[in-house]
Amino acid sequence: MQNVTEAGDDLAREVEDLGAKIGQVRAAIGRVIFGQQEVVDETLITLLSGGHLLLIGVPGLAKTKLVEILGTVLSLTDKRVQFTPDLMPADILGSEVLEESETGRRSFRFIEGPVFCQLLMADEINRASPRTQSALLQAMQEKQVSVAGHRHPLPAPFHVLATQNPLEQEGTYPLPEAQLDRFFMQVNVGYPDLEAERRMLLATTGIAEERPEPTMSAAELQAAQRLVRRVPVGDSVVDAILRLVRNGRPDETAIDAVKAHVAWGPGPRASQALMLAVRARACSTAVSRRRSTTSRRWRRRCCATAWR
């Protein structure tokens, strides 16, 4: 029993350490991104959960800047693809080229596309054709791509952060449901408040701009993602997730509004996403309270998880 208690204490300590680290990441991002704390928090929850993110907002709200800053702060290799109607799948995934050696022997060599990174910025993803949009499906779901019958694994961790402009819909291709389902979360990016916009004006129109510093490594992010999956979840939370998801299905719910206005409800992937999200949020906001009553309950729950 003592070993179980120690294991629970170790898990609680790891969660609290991760909460402190995420606090440092927030602070580093906040020195460059102003007035988008909720967007930053939801983005970090998505990354801690190992998922992909869809950012929706008008131009000029620092969506692209956020991805660039995340790449620096989290020490991830990041690339950006501007989606356009003439963009082809090979422009994202890469292609095989025929090469001839000095001896005259010919062979194919695979040239990696921009998807071979850890943080891919898919800017205005709805401007590309469905054929090009679908090129990301396998990459997002399986973390690998298939070209000419050969599979090529992507770097780990791998995350897609895509953007959409809600204003200009002419000439765009709305994402199909199958691809929307691959995104862990959709985040609507709004305008900053008055004080945040004032600080942004003073900080970004001068001679020197604030530069973010690396705060977390890719290996630490992967360790955090594994830790999130070890966090215990109470039965009441599990029941709440199941009620929420199942009440969104018109053939199972007793809510008249859902039956009248919802054609297809959320699937099991939604339940999985919510479960990971509540765990990631708990980790990202954890603080050191080992002497409090809340902390004692938390340690007991960690001990019960270790015992199972």
C-alpha cells in the first residue's frame, strides 16, 4: 500500500510540475500575443491532448503569429502552407523525382513536402480544393503519408493548426465533415479588449519587438501528452461527458431542440476528445497545493489509479 501511495504522490507531483511549466509557456506567449488568453489556453489544451486545431477569425488577429510563436516557445519545427485553389497534394506531402547517378543508373528519390514538420500551419485551408484538403487526412489521423505506395512517418509530435477566414467565403471549399472530425477543437478568435490592444500598439510599432524564448522542448511536450493520459478522471466527469455527447444525437436524446435541428450527432471521437480535454485542462491549471484538502483528495485519487 505504501508503494501505491508513493506512486500517487509521484503522479500528483508530475501534474503540478507540468502545470508550472505550462504557466511559463503562457507567460512566454503572452509577451508577444496580446489579449487572446482564452485562445492560447485552448490551443495549449489541444497540443497537450495530442490533437489538431482549427482557428477561425478575421485577418489580423495574430493567428499565424500564434503558430510561429508556439514553434519557438515549444521548440518545434514549424512550417507554413498558404492554401490556394491551385495548390496540389504533392505541394504538401512531397513527391518522388527520377534521378540519374554518375554511373547512369536511374532511381526515384522522395522529396519531403512541408507536412514533414512538427507544427504545420495550414493557412486558409478552405481555399484549397477538396482533393488537396484530403491530402492532410492521413497525415492528421495516422501521423504518416503514403506516396507512390510507400509510407513515410512524420516527425513526432505532429500537429496541424489550420485557419479559416469567416468573412470571404466566395471561391472557397468548405471542409467536409470527415475532415472537420479530425480536428480536436475549433477556436473562434475574436478581437482583443481595449487594454490588450493598447499594449499591442505600443509593443509592436516601435523599433524593437519582443522575441519569445524557448520554454519547453519537443521531448517535454511528448512526455506531457503521455502524462495527460495517466490523469485519473472521476466517474461524475465521465457520466457528464457521456450525457453531453449522447444528448447531442437526435436519435438518442430527449431534447426536442436537438431532434428538430440536429441531423447528425457527435460520434465516439467527440467523447474521446472531451475526456482528453478535461485532463489536459486540469494539468495545465494545476498548482502546488500538497497541503490542502483538495490536494489530499487529489493524491488519494492518484493512488487509486496507481493501484488499478
